[in-house]
Amino acid sequence: MSGHSKWATTKHRKAAQDAKRSALFSKLSRIITVAAKEGGDPNPDNNSSLAAAIAKAKSYSLPKDKIDSAIKKAFGGGSDAARYESITYEGYGPAGVAIICEALTDNKNRTAADVRAAFTQCGGNLGTTGSVAFQFDRKGQLTVEKTQASDEDEFMLMCAEAGAEDYEDADDEWIVITAASDLAIVRQSLEEQSIEVKGYELIMMPSTMTEVSISQAKSVMRLIDRLEELEDLQNVYHSMEMTDEIADALDQ
């Protein structure tokens, strides 16, 4: 376990998400609605996907009334009924950086057009299904506030005992990485060790990183930012290697 290998990437992603928190609320609500509907149960105790969606939403301080409203929408009728479809888009950004976009949409033609326009206008190319997916692995991710485990050596041992693959130092949080199939097991094990998990979800992690210059990184992030502004896109993952130098340049 390294504890520090990807913090530059994490730091920049977290800063970008925090800056767009208000825009995230509608996306988080949509995730909750879909999880409730697909799980067929409005009770998170009986619907693990919904429980994960709520945990993620709470980690971004989504108000309880919005969470409740999103769950109710999953089981509404008429104009209130949820009709979202999950779609994944793949492509390459500037400098050959691989990009995967996960969307929840009620109009796939609109979403496809918006995604294609973003790639085209920012120097990228939208690809076909499978064109970049082989460069990513599905992983589990948990966040733990450092107030829950301030001693790094002790926390590292807890993660190892829980079956985690790695962890990252993310300023005021620990980010724990697991195999996708072990997410629930690791979460339960940490909680049994009196560690409260702030949020948990499945993510796509690049298996091969793409080295870029600072100028190329800025071009890639213009595309990433443009994609993240699209309301239908829930997650945007990329293979760009984010060194401390690049992260600092992007934050300026």
C-alpha cells in the first residue's frame, strides 16, 4: 500500500467537484432516483445500490429533503415518473488521453450530441464502445475522514486487514481503493473496526497512465471541465498522469 500515489489527481478532482457543488446536486439526485428504481425498494437497508448513492450524496452535503424527493420520484407516476437510461461514452482527448463518461439520461440523442460536441470543440475524438474501456478497471472507492483515523500506520494496517488494495492521503480524508467485488466487504470490515465510512462508490481507474506536458494537461482539463458541466454526465474518468507540478499549474 502506497498511501500517496495518486493524491495529485485526487486533489485536483476534489477541488473541481467542490467548486461545482451546486451543479452536482441535480446529478446526485438523479443517481439516487435510478438506484431506488432499479433496486425496486425505497429503503436503503434493503437496496445496497440506493444506500451507496445516498452515502455519496451525503458526502457532498445533499440536503435530506432532496434525497427524499429523489427516492419518491423513482416510484412516481405520469410526468413524475423516472425514465433514465445508463449510457457510457468513450473517447480520446488531447495528447491521446483516454476518457470514459458515464451518463444517466432521459434523451440519449441529446446527450450523445452534447458529448460529441464537447470532444470535437476541445480537440478530442469520441470513439466507439470498447475503444478505451480496456485501459480502465472497475474499482471500489471509500472515503474516511482523518478524524476517524489520524495515525497513518494504524490506518494502513486496518485497510490491509479489511482487504483493501490501496489507500491515498487526500488532505483531510483517506481514500481507500478496493476490488469492485470487495467494496461492501471492506466497508463492513472498516466499520467493525469503529471506522465510519463517509462515502463509497464504484469508480473506473486507469490501468495505464498517459504522460502529458503542462500545456497538454490544460487542454485535457478544458475537455474534462466541459464534459463535467453536462447535466446528463454523472462521472468522467481519464488516464492523464497528474503530477504535483501539473496539479499546481492547473490550480493556478
